[in-house]
Amino acid sequence: EAWLSRASGPGADRDGPEAVLPKHLASIAVGLARLQWKDSTAGRILRMMGSVAPELMPMARARDLSNLAWAFATLDLRSGFDSLLLAIARESVVQIGDFAEQNLSNTCWAFAK
């Protein structure tokens, strides 16, 4: 949790070894989704991700966007995560040309669910 809390704000490390990158958030979210774990500690981590991730979305790759959308949809997390989902949608439109078939399929499924 401390690592995620350092991810946002003006003093956030964007390039160093402690940097929080979209690919890290996507990996954590996918792992929690595969375990269907969204309560307790995982819930706190997901809420922190929901507040930190929107500002990181312009740095995300198509795969990161797709995986984040898939994970939050798999966990049925929509309420309270509007800013994250909107940021994913906005950046997905910008990067649509970079999406592989699987990225596009997962993202469409996540927003249709």
C-alpha cells in the first residue's frame, strides 16, 4: 500500500526503481481478478489503484489498458471506479490502432459486461 501511495502527486517517482507504472497496476489487478479477491486488503489495494491509476493511463500500453479493464470488470467493480474506467476508455480510443485482437476483445467485453 505504501508503494501505491507514492505513485501520485507532484513528487511521484516516474522513472526510478520505485516507480509505479501502468503495467504494474495491470499485473496486480489481473492477479487479484484471477483469484476473485476483492475484499479486505485486496479491496484497499484496488481502491488505491482506482485513485492513482487514472493519471497514469497516458503512459499505459494497449495491453495494460485491456488488462485493467478486464480485471475490474471480472471483479464487478464499477461503482466508485468511474474515473479509472473513464481514463481507460479515453486512452483506449487514443491508442486503438495499437490494440491487438485480444486487447480489443478484452476491452470491449469489459465495457459491455
